[in-house]
Amino acid sequence: MKIPKALYASARMIYHPELSSCPHCGGPLALANYLLWDKTVQTLEAVLSVASRPGACADPTCPGASMQLRSAAGQQVALPHTSYGLDVLVRIGFWRQERRATYREIQADLAPKVQISLSEVRHLYQHLFLPLLACHERPHTQRLAQAAHTHGGLVLALDGLAPEGGEPQLWCIRELLTGVVLRSGWLARQDQVTFLAFLQPLRELAWPIRAVVSDKQRGLLPAIATLLPSTPHQFCQGHYLRNLAEPLAALDSALNVTLRAAVRTELGPLLRADRPLDPAQPSLLTMTGLLAATDCAPSTDPVPTPTALVCLPHAQPAEPPPLAAGLGADAQPAAAARLADLVVTQLFRRTRYLLTLKGRPPLRLAGLETYAGLEQVVQLSSSLLAHREHPQLVLLADGVSRALTQVAAMIPELQCGAGWLTAITDTLKRAPEQACSSTQVALELQAVLAQCSAPEQSPTLLAFRQHLLKVSHSYWSGLFHCYDHPDIPRTNNDMESHFRDTQRRLLRTSGQKGRTRRSLHRLGAWELLPRPPNETACREAFGQIGAQELASEQQRMRHHQECFRLHTRSQRQTTAQLERLQQQWLSLPGASTG
């Protein structure tokens, strides 16, 4: 049962049409003796009683006599079929997208000013703010025209979000120079026919398209070649490099798994403890909160705790802090032993951290990085043992050395392959001051690929070289357009970042990955749309949108939402929907099935 609101208007506002003459005959307007959309509206500042007195032509023979001309300013106070001001709607949308606030946080913040429920906040955002964004995005022809005039054409980026669980894939076409979303929606298939239908409106644009940036999807290539045969199609170099690195990344991952298993087999108990094993010391680290009496007692250690040594890659080990001056001869050995234990503890922590590294091809290969880091630990341990013996450090050095020996045969091949990938990446990645044409870069990359050979190659490297040549041949026609046109990006990272930012925002506002995926399936095409820069600009833009245009977009959204009517785990909602389907079926005329 809906609880009525106790609203008391602080002002009564009756709007009149801004026009003073009939748009048909130019004659005077006569105001009607009745009011339209007389309602109480809650704004962020006050509660208003708002109405509009329509006008019509005074000449009964004029077609304008049957019109109901309303005030444009009055219609900007609140949208049709809602009693909340446009400023409330904009505030909800901005806090949802800019502050990434949840519906409950927005409702709690609005509660002192506006009587609004949690479900109403959700309804205003999903069914009013998002459709208004879509209506606002369509008429941005002036921005596109200015970009086309300044840069000689538009640069389009196309990308799709990986589908989840067999659902349709969300795709987006974005103009990179302005950030305008030209088209977004779901594709049930990724074949040429589907992409042709998705890209068809590009032919109707009044401005030239300088380039298209995308990945090398199989159905997308012939679709773009059919619709835009003379437009340069730049392939994403990031995807090219990741595809190049796939076989090497798989070998590196296998190396990393083997190396981690070997180290844990050799040093498992020592690595699981945060400090060298000592039966007298429990495995407790820093405690806080409700402290025991022993935790609050002052330390009786005669030596203050020294600064911890952190052994980082390519850094010289820090000098140990000097032993406390003035201590007795009996205290000096104990202080030295404690300092040695702390140094060894840091080396164990460094080893444990190295076993957690994750790869990020093409250049961040976790197996090689872990191997190099463990080699550094062994070298430093050997240097420390030459100065002072320590039983736990001996176990660490010997255990890591034996683990490294088990994978040492794989390292030269991986290092050689990684060097090839680095050379290819450096060739494609040019600094702005290194202006080169596409022909020059293509010749340099061809020379680098030709040098990826050795007199005595292993079968692994030979297969990897063949993979490099095959993938490069596949991408070659679309790798180098960006060097002749500075406005064309090398990668499609801008479009991918737009997807990631949207996913992060939805994850923050929903708190669950499952809800984030559901939001993308149900509202993703609207969530991807950009918004005006601030609330004031947003109110002004939304106030210019006509009621018919908004109703059409809301109908489009409702039609899409119908696809998910039975996508719920609520037994009550499922039962109600199934009963509704049954009633619709039984209302049909009977037909024989014999």
C-alpha cells in the first residue's frame, strides 16, 4: 500500500505561454479558463504548487484555435507523470554516476529535503535519467560537425564487451575526437550480417569518416570493408601484441606454476610462518583492538626494534642499524642475533611475495620475473652467509637454489622469446618526436621479424617464430595507419577504458559482480552514454527534451526490459509472471491440436 505524502506547498506558480501570437495566423492568443497538469512538485529548494494555463488562437476559424499552447518554462520544472523537480532527477543521476553512490546512499542524502523512497530513487534513475541521457546524446550534430571540420573527418572506435553466460554481446560505436556515442546496443551474433545492420547508420552521416579503430573480429572486417571500403581500418596494436604473446605466455605460466610448486615443496613450513620458525614464538603479528595485559606491557628488550630491511630488486641492501651503544657484553650477541633474525624474516617475506606475481603479457611475464627475483634472493643470501652464518638463511638459500635448478632449462628459450616481443613492441611504440611514416615503421617491423632467428633454434622457439609471422601477416594491413594520421590512436584502449570505467562504477554501486553483469545486460546501452559536465548543464539540456521524444525512448527501454521479465530468482515474482502468461494463453481462442 502506497503511503501518501504530507506535502505543503510554499508557493503557487501558474505559467502562461511565452508566445503572444498564434503561430498559424499571427493573431492574438486567448488564455483558457482552466489549468493543465496542476500538481505539487518537490524540488531541492522547496515544495511548489505548479500549473499551466494554456493558450489558443482567438479566431475560431484558425487551426490554432484547437491548440493548447503551454509554457516552456513550466514544463522544465518537472517532467510529465512525476511530482519531483528536474533538479532532483539530475541530482540522483549525477550522484549515481559521478560519486558512484548506491540508491540507499542517495535516498539518505535527499531525505532531509525531499520525501522520496528507495524504490522511487531507483525508478527515477533507471526510467527517467537514463532515457533522458539517450535523448540528449542524439542531437550532438554540431559537435560532430565541428570535429569533422577541424580534423578533416571523424574517427570511430568500435568494441564489444565480452558476453556472459550466452547473453547477447554489448557493442558500442564511439567518436574518439568528441566522445559522442553514436550507437550502442546488444548483438545476438557476431557475423557479417549482424555487423552490417549495426553499422548501417554510419552511411547516413553527413561527415566523412577518416578512420575506424577496432579489434580484428572475424565478422566485423568484411562488414566495415563493405560499408566503408575506402576508410582506413586501424587494428588495435594492443590486441596484436597480446595475440603474439599467447604461446610464450602459456609457457611462462607453466614455468611459474612449476617454480612455485618447487619452492613451496622445499620451503613450505618456513614460508607459511611470518618469521623463522621458533617453537617458543607463536605465529602472531601486530594486534590491535581489545589488548591483553601482556600486549600493553612495555617491552623489556634491551635493544630498540631496528628499522626493517626491505630488499627490493636492483637496490642495494640497506645498512643495518648500529647496535645500541653502552650495552653490556652479554647484551651485544642477543641484539645481533635479533637483528639477523629480522633480516632473514624480510628475505622470507620477499620470497613469499615473489610466488604471488601475476603475468600481464606481452611484456610482464610472471614466470621470468619470479625466476629473476628468486635468483636475486639467492645471490643476496650467499653474500650474507659469507659474512655471518644463520641456519634459517642457509635453508632459504639452498631450498630456492634447488627449486631454480628444476626450471633452469626453460629460461633461455623464454628469455629469447621475450626479447623478440620487446623488440616488436619498441618498434611499434614511437615517441611523439619520432615522426615516422607507415612505410618506415612497416619496414622496420619486417626487419625485426626477420631477425627473430638463431643458428640453433629449439623446436619451441621455431614454433613461436612461425606464430609471430602468422599473426603479423594477419594484422599487417591494419597496423600502420596511425603513423600517417596523428589523430588515429594506436590502440583501442580508450574504448576499452570506457567499458572498464562503466563496469567499475556499476560494481561500486551494486556491490556484486553478478548484479554488475545483470545491469550491463539490461541497461548497458544507456549506462555507456556520457553525461553533461555538471548539474547545471544537465538541467538545461534535459529541459530542452520534448515529452514525445522522452516517451519514445522510455518505450524502447521497456521493450528491452521485457526480455528479462522471467530472469529472477524470486519465487513470488516468477509465480506471478507465469500466472500472467497462463491468463494470456487462456484468453486466446481454443484450437484443436489433433
